[in-house]
Amino acid sequence: MQQQELIPHLFRTEYRKIVAVLCSLFGLQHIETAEDLVSDTFLSAAELWGQKGVPENPAAWLYTVAKNKTKNHLRRVANFDKKISKELSNEGVAEIELDLSEENINDSQLAMMFAVCDPSVAKEAQVALALNLLCGFDAQEIADAFLTNKDVVYKRIQRAKEKLRSENISLAYPTVNEISTRMDSVLSTIYLLFNEGYYSSSQNSVLRKDLCWEAMRLCYLLVSNDIANTTSANALLSLMCFHASRFEARLNEHGELILYKDQDTSLWNEELIVKGRYYLKIAFADGDLSKYHFEAAIASWHTIKEDSPEKWATVLQLYDQLLQLEYSPMAAFNRIYVLSKVRGKQQAIEEAEQLNIVKNHFYYTLLGKLHEGIDDTLALSYFKTALTLAITDPEKKLIMAHMHELAE
């Protein structure tokens, strides 16, 4: 990997780790100090590696420099405090050891995850701060991911940090009580992050794998921890494994969307499918069922290549159970396609029209497909509406392909 590519890559993978450990050391009241020290570490890398070349172990070099900069910072603080008040005892402060072992990094990131998802922090700010502190995304990248303004994202992040400070939220290993009260928010944040990657409306792309991999990484941190390893976390990780297994089949070489029924199943990732089934088995072993359980079970059937009546009847039943547990318009929408496979287009049309999901191109595209062969004029009208609502080029191309197919 070239130097110009290496430093951004390391910034994405190592920045978040060192920041989490420093925040554990300093406390959340000093997030900016932690970020400044790590940014300064990468600045040193950019300057010195350009002059002397890349070290044999770049990550280890960053950890060593970060430790030295942290110790120098603590010495400066200690000396400053001594000058102000001789009564303050700061001896030994500069000798604090910065533990950048894999175990402490994981523990620090886990603690950060639950701190970020404190109930006092607004939901949209939780997601933004998680992307910033836990995934290494800057304000512009987050703004691109969620189709919003960079300044809006920056303000959300700053407000969230200030909230953590004002509420004196500690960055400590989460207790059993914190896990029980905050797990829903943590899983929801990870779920939103993955969904934005899977159905991305940013960067003119419908798939942002980087967001999906980050969501899976955070969820893996949960299931790898004894007290955070809940059945719901396993169910969510299972769901993401199943979806990720079909990444390579979702787009063609031109970046155009490929419908599920037209996907090349040889491109499905069998390793991820096996992992998905492993985590799903754990999820259903014990405990209450969550929406992630049913969504994962539905996704598991979508990794079965055979197209059989049993498959779609089972998926329909799972959707009905999901909607009974927790209704959502999008789950009801996704159920319509399955309903058409089991009970025919006419019943699917009747239920789809009752949903009346406005300003959603997926909804109008589905209505167009359901009306094909029944009322082609109406089908074309739905496709035209969908085209006006679609955002990315791949989505627009797929809708135009439907229109062309209908015309033929």
C-alpha cells in the first residue's frame, strides 16, 4: 500500500482505537484533548514518514508516538498545576501507562459505545457521535452518508459531546444495569448505521460497504463481550451477515442494481452465510425475541437459493410475526412482495394500496411491478412517479429498465 493511501487507511482503523483508550484515561470531559493528541500523532506520521520512509510496523509506531505525546501532555499539565497551586500533588501523573493492548482497546470502545448511547443524548446525535468517535468518520463523511449539511453534523457532534460533559457521563466498563437500559439504543444505532450503508442514498451509490463493515465490527465487539453478548446482539449480527453475504451480487460491474430474483447466487459469500446461521442459532437459544430475531430469520431464507412455495410461505409467516411484535411501515412494505409470491398479485395490490407510503420510490416501483400484466398503463404511471422520487443513478437506471421492459 502506497504511503498516500496508508495514512488515511490507518487513520480510519487506528484513530478510533487510540481516542477510545485516551478517553478512558482522561474521561469524557476531555474528548477534544484526546482527539488533538491523536491528530497530532498522525500529523507527525505524515511529516516523518515522508522524510524517512514508512516504519516496519506503522500501527506500532503510531501507538508509541501516541504514548509519548500523552506522557508529554500530562507532564505539561502537572507542571502547570504545580505553578498554580503548590498544594496539588501531581507526582507520578506523567508516568501513567497508556495501555494500547487489543483487550483494553476493545474494552474502551465498548465503554465508549454505551456512553455515546446514553439516554440524555439525542438519537440523531448518538449516530453522528458513534460514527465520529467509534468509526473515525469526519463531519463531511457523516453528512454525505445521511444527506445533510456538514455544519449540521458538526453541531450535533459538539452538542452530544457537551451533553456527555454536562451530565458527567463516565467512560467505564458498562455495568449489567447500563447494558439492560442502553442496549436497545446501542443496537438501534448499529442497525441505522448498517441500513444507511445497505440502502445508501449518498455519494450517488446504493451500497456503502464501509458503513456496513463498521456496523458489523461494532456489533462483533458486543457479542465478543461476556456481559454484552445478548441474544438480540447476536440476532442483529446474524442479520447483517446474511445481508452482507449478497453484497457482490447486488450490483453489476457498472454499479447498477440487480434485483434479488436476478442475482447470480454463485457470488453469494458462503462464509458469511455460515456465520449468519451460527449467530442466529445462538440468538434463538434463549431469551426474549426482538425484531432483529425475525428480520434475521427472514434474511436467512433469502440466502436459500431454491425458489419454493415453502420458502415464501415461511417468510410471509415470519413477516406477520415481526409486524405483530413491532409494526413498521417498511416491514409492512417488504411483506407485500412476499405476499404476491404466496397469494398472488391482486391481494398484494389491495394491501399495498392501504399502506399509502408517499415520497418513496421503492413503494411506487413495487406498485408498478404488481400492476404489470393487470393494468400496464397504471403500472407505467407508478414507474414514472418512482423515477421522480429516486435519488441515485443506479436506482433511476433500474426503474427505467422496468419501464423499457413494460414498453416491450
